[in-house]
Amino acid sequence: MKKRVFAFLLALAVLGCCVLPSFAAGRSSADSGKTVAKLYLCHRWSGPPSLGHMWVYIENLTGKPIQVGLYKVPAKQGVSVGNFGLTRADGNGTYYNVEAYCGNHFSLSGMVSNSTDLTQSELESISSEIRNHNRWAFFGSNCSDFAVRIWSLGGGELTISYVLPVFTKWQMKMHGDEGYVQMTNVSASQVKKQVGEGDSATLVTCSPGTIAKEIG
């Protein structure tokens, strides 16, 4: 049985190498400026049968609100943003603060993270990408692909997404795992689901079922 599981995971890895991967190539030397936020690339796996989960957490380092996608982050607080498929009650797509809420109410043991500083221009690029992304697919647009794409726009160290979050986790560990990230303890009313994309996109408050279980 273990050999079959290993063979299955290896086949997925090979398949991931045969499709166009999402990747983060690092910050351009030309992109400099004052740091306004910190971006975290996060991974957590709770064990079988879960495949794990990846997301980003953006921490506001300024004394005034900043915009992340459709969500306004108060001064000195943060927002988690993640892409979910079949594991949340409100359906597929982009969510705000699911990880932050669940991380403060359930275990986040085994969490892996990397971080990088964000300039205003990088923050605006990230915000635009989030606003224009509200879809999920196992290949090319899962939680790992989404998080790595945001990480790329933030100038994070070269990271490639190959289908399953665990393959990205190994790269994160090689970059230097920073471990547990203390996310803002948000209320249930601050957990939002994005509806639509682009200029017509809006936020709705998530149902209790979406935040009723741990992540990863």
C-alpha cells in the first residue's frame, strides 16, 4: 500500500513538471522603496487524508489602513488570503481570514513559513492579482499555485508550485523555515469570501460552516 501511495505522489510530481508551473522568481533589483507590509508564504499539513494547504498572510506595518484585494487591513494588523476548493462550506475560490480565524481557534502545529518585505508597488500588484483571481482548479489554480503567484509578485525567493502543497513545502524548508506565524485574531464577521473578479468583485461574510474546522 505504501508503495502505491508513493508511486501515486511521484506520478503527480512528474505531471506537475510537465505542465506550466507557478513560480516566484525573486525581487528585481530595480524595485526598491519603503517597506509598508510583510508577506508570509505559509504551509500547513494536518496529516492524512488531507493534502495540506498553502496561503499568504500580509501584515500591515504602517500606522494607517492598507488595501489587500478587496479587504482593508487596519494599522498594525494582518489578513490571510487563501484559495480553497472542496474543503470550505461556501464553495471554491478566494477567501480572506479563514486561516487567521481558524489558526487562532484550532491547531497550527507543523506550520512552515517564509517571509519577505513589501514595497507599496508590490502591495498594489498583489492586491490587483487577488482582486482578479476567484477560481480554483486542481491543476494550475489550487491553493499552492495561488499562494506562490502572490509570493512571486511580492519578490519572494524562487519557489515553484508543482500540484501538491507538500512539494512547495520542501522548497520553503530549503529557503529557511521561519515556522509559526501569529496571525491577527479576527472575529467571525471578518472572515470573507470573494464573489466575482475585477471591478465587479465584492465580499460576503462566510457561513459558520466555513470556519468550523482546522486548515491543512
